[in-house]
Amino acid sequence: MRVSVGVKSDVGRLRQANEDSFLVLEPLFAVADGMGGHIAGDVASSTAVDRIKESSARASASDPETLAQLVRDANTAIWEKSQSDPSLRGMGTTCTLLFVDDTRARIAHVGDSRAYLFRDGRLEQLTEDHTLVQRMVREGRLQREEAVHHPQRSIITRALGVDPEVSVDLVDVDLDAGDRVLLCSDGLSSMIDEASIEEILGSQRDPQAAADRLIDRANDAGGEDNITVVVIEVLDGGSATGMAETQNPVAQNDAVVTEGAPPPPPEPEPQRIDTPPEVPEVHVVGRRRRGKGSGIRWRLIFSLVLVVVLLAGGYVGTRWMLGNSYYVSANESGQLSIFSGVPEEVFGFTFQEIEETSGTSIDDLPKFKRAEVREGIKGEDLDAAQTTLSNLERLAADFQRESDNRPEQEPKRDRDNNRKSRNN
Ligand code: CA
């Protein structure tokens, strides 16, 4: 089957780094959306894509089990990396992997990146998000429209790299000439609605133009997250040459591999507070005793005055920080708490006080939220921090209820029953 491909990945308007990765290695295509804070998200998604590329060189992914195994291998690679490097602990990634063979698209899927089928002007979502809100929709506790803007819509219930084992959904759909398959990260699907996606895929003849337009539209809508799209258009059903190309995809097509997000620009640390006056010069004075001559007394006096000024400045700066910055994290015993101050060290000092402690423990939260909470979720003011705290409490309660209702891990069932078929 011959296909024409358009692909683009963009950091968006608000993020400082692109943690999405993608793979275009005909007939394999993937989108992975990493998470975990700092560089970990990027490591997770690029590890997934790299491992899939490596494994696919050893085995053709033409049958569903092999395709799922590629995703499980990627899970193992990320999990092992996170276990060996504490700074990467808790990282994870979504992965939506597509294999296009002569007549079908097969998709192996974990997380909330999506695969859509665009056929005859209509868009159909092929994958089901592994998110808390999607579960609530399925159980009838939330309307589908409400899920789109739900504050907890980014909480995912399944990801690669967070556990040694992962359950992979498989989706299977027949393809016709003219069909388009869209893979995208949630930076697209959470910024623009399906009607807009449908409109763009219907109006842009060239897949690359469609990919560019989708990214532009998501950015116009705010670009709140990294955005990655892969548009695969089926040109015709299985010509002889198309078949030959898919037999040994990697060996032949390595040259056309485009992989991963463009290297992120050097990441400036987010500066949410003014740099406080320097404090630590204090120690230096004590050691500068060796000086001789009459200048020394003045220098000493000057130094002492400087120290007093710096200390006073430091004190004011510290009070300012304590009084003007709030964040939610966990206290020493793991209870969610509102802190005033900043979670980061400043010149080796920490500035924080606990304002409020909740009855909810960090362990009640889903794994991903835990990593974020451990790093500290900042709020503009005390009100914002209190809102964050009550959202987290509600999330924990929901998550606990979900876990209680969940019939075990469901790996087998997923693999066999969640398969979706379209036979026309
Ligand atoms: Ca994302």
C-alpha cells in the first residue's frame, strides 16, 4: 500500500521544551507524548520511539501480537532507564503506534495520544484514551462534551514506563484508497475540536499542508501543550511495489526516517520569583583576617556594613518570597499541604513554611500526579493554591473510587476484547 505522509511537531505557545516524539518509518508510524517534568518527559518519549525503531529492525510488526510487543519493549526500556537514574524516576509516555499493511491499519496504543480515521469527510476516533475522564464518560458519570474541558482531563491512567508491565490496546481497521489516518498528541486534540480537525483534513489536499495547518490551528487556539501530528494518506490499495516496500521496512527505508521532536531550545529555568539579594558572602569576612595597614579597619567596617545590608536584604527577600508565593506539595509524612515560599533551593537555602495540611495523602493520587506534586504545583496566590489542593483532593477521591471499582489489572481482556474492527 502506497501512502503519503505529512508530519510536524511543535513546542506550542506555552511550554519551553517539546516532550513529544514521533516516528515515521514506513510502514510504522508513532506518536509518543512524554511526561515527568524537566527533561524526563523528553527522555521517556524518545526512548519509546528509539526502542520501537530498534525492535522493529529485528521483527516485522505485521501481526498484532508483534506490534503490541514493540510497545511492551518500549515500556521495558523506559522502566529500566527510570530505575537506574533517580532524576528520571516516575517518567512516562503515551504511545500510539500504527502499522499500515496492504489492506489494514493496525494500532497498538497506550495513553491519551490518539489515532483517527478520516474517511469520506468524516472523522472517527479509533483509539480510546486511557484517561480518568474517559473512564468517567464510559461509566456515564461525565458527558463527553464535559470531558473536553475537564480540569483533570490530562490525568492518564495508563502510560509506558511507570510499571514493569503494561497492558496494550490493539485496534484494527480496514483501509481504502483516499483514507487518512491521523496520529496526534493531546496538544492537538485538547486544543481544537473534532469538527476543526475534520474541516482541515477535508480541505487540505496535501498531507503535509494538513499537518502544518493542524499545528497552526492548535497554536491559534492557545498552543497550551506540545503538539505533534502525523497524517498518513492511503494513495492506493497494495500495489506490487507497495508490498515489496513493506516486506522489509527498516532495511530499505532507514534513509527516510524522521524521528523525534526537533531538539528543544536550551531550556531556561522558569523564573517565577525575583532573584533574592545574595546572602552567603558572610563567611568570606571571617577569613580575610590577614590584611595589614591602616586601610584594613575601614575595609573591615565596610565589609560589616555590607554584610548587615545583605542580611537585611536577604531577610526582606525571604519574607517577600514566603508571603508572595504558594505551592502545593506533600509534607514530610506525605500529606498534601499548601506551602508558602518556593519549592526550589535558592543559593542552597530553602524558603518555605506550611500554611495548610490536608487529610489526603500523596499516595492516594494517580502516579503521574504524584511526581508533579512532589515537585510542587505553584499557585499565583493562596486562593489558587487552595483551589489546586481541593482539585487534588477530589482527584484522589475519584482515583480511589476508580481503583476500588476496577476489576483487577485487566491486561488479557484489553488485549483480546478491546480490538476494534471495521469491515466494509
Ligand atoms: Ca501532551
